[in-house]
Amino acid sequence: MKKLILIQNDYPSTGKSTLSQCFSRYLSQYGVQHRLLKLVDDIDACEEEESDLLDGSLLTTRSLMEIVNQHSVTMLEISTGMSEFFMKFYHNHQVSHSLQAAGVATSVVLPVTSESDSFDAVIEAAEVYSDEVEYLIAHLITSSYEDDDKIWDRSYAARVMDMFEAVELHIPEIGFQIEMELRAQHKELSEAIMDPECGNHYGKDFIKWINRIMGQVDSARQFLFGEAFKPTTKPKIETKKRTVARAL
């Protein structure tokens, strides 16, 4: 069975791109066949390089199914402002029927922050996708306090997701040291995540951060990827190589 993973939330800075790249890195470590795409409104105005771009104006059920059928796992990051468009497309074209007929299981990943406005996307998604998909809530940690979880736990969106038995992930913030290191090297976080030599390039704090996230993804592996997860390699734990001084 193939898998389609939708990553969406129109609220800004919820971590959609970070999640997408982390999922892709995890699958790459295991040699799992997959493709990451980003749905955009105007492909000519984009300068993205970290993933393939999918032009919303050219999207059809047929074109989507052709893409999904090519890979074991297809991840579609829906850019900010495009979620409503895609959900209307999904509903009006009865995309769920095409996916089910082709044996494609679907998961919807909804990243949220401590800002309660970011929860609106969860309720909207539940109204459109209903019980046709599985849900995963990815919490982007925005502070060192524990209030983030309490805000979510008290929300109506959390109760809705409880009804659908959604899985939750907690994505740690990158921290000041990592942010400064990336700036010093003029690198975007998405580039660093997919760097196979990140252990040498971005320091031990980045290694700890990426390994924590890989552990989070691993805990939800069956839910996220299901039977489409067919590893061909064994992953290696990222470490920082030590430089050994030699006498001349």
C-alpha cells in the first residue's frame, strides 16, 4: 500500500517545512522510496530548491494520482495560504475515492504552536477530511515553559483530535546556538536538515536536536508511513567526528 502525507496549516511559522524535511531525512536514512513536493500558488514567484514544486493552478485529480502512484511515500507540503484551496479541491473532486481505489492511505499532519489561532486549521481539516484520513498533531515548541501543552489540551481542537485518535509529536525548538551557527554559515534550516554531513558542519547542539526529532518520527513511524515503509538500508546515528591531532 502506498502512502500520501499532507502537511498543512495556513497559520504562519508552524514548522511545515521543518517537518517535511525531517520526514524526508528519516526516510532517506532508511532508503525508503519517497518524494517530497510543495504545493504553491505561483510557481514562477518561488525560489525553492529543497523540494519539488507543484503548481496549484495545474492540479487535477489525475495529475495528483500520477505523482502518488510513482512512489511508496508521497509527502505534500501545502504552502501557507493554500490549505483552503487544496481542501476544496479534495472535496469537490472526491479525491478520497480515487486514493482509496488506488490503495493509497492518507495521513494529515497538522503542525501547531502555542498560539491558539494555529488550532483553527485543525478544526477546518477535520471538517473536510473527516474519518477518511489519519491525523497527526505536531507541536512546535515555542518556549521553555510547559504552558504550550496546557493551551492545546484545553482547546476544542484537542477534543476533536481525541475523537479521531490523532497521534502527537513534539518538535523541540532549534535554540539560540543552532540559530547562530546557521547564520554564521549562511544556511537555511532546511538545508542543514538534509545535509548528510550535518554532524561535521553544524556542531553538537544541532546533532542532539536532529537526533531528538528522528526519535520522535521513529516513534510514529507505523502511523505515518504504514506498510509503505520498506527500508533498504540501516540508519546511522549522527555524531560529530572528533579531530585527532597528529605530531609532525
